[in-house]
Amino acid sequence: MDGVWVCKRILKTIKEREDRIHAVLVNNELADMVQYRAFMGEITALGSICQEISEILERGAEHDDQGTILTGSFDQKA
């Protein structure tokens, strides 16, 4: 399993959650304003996470605060 696969899986999970929230909002299945506010906060947070992961994938290999973000295969041929 590599980092790119993990990132893409997280993005897929975020999209699925956003779709479920959207369905509740569109179908007017909200319990109350508290639930609405919670959903809006969640959508905002998910969007931020999605944006950050997308930017990491676009940048590819570069240095960050902890070391190096690597993409691609780690197979070594002798």
C-alpha cells in the first residue's frame, strides 16, 4: 500500500460522506437547526481536508516540516 492509494481512498471516503450529507439537505430530512449547523461545519471541514490532500497529490515529492513526501514505487532493483 502506498501513500497515493491512501490519499485517494481518503478522498473517496470524503466524497461519499459529502454525498450523504447533501442527500439529507436536499431531501429536507433535517431534524433541527443544530443538525444543519453540524452538517455545514462538517462539510466545511471535509472540504478543507480534501483541498489539502489534493494539493499534496499535485505537488508530488517535496520537502515538508517532517521530511520528504514521496510518491511512486519504492521497489529497488539490485
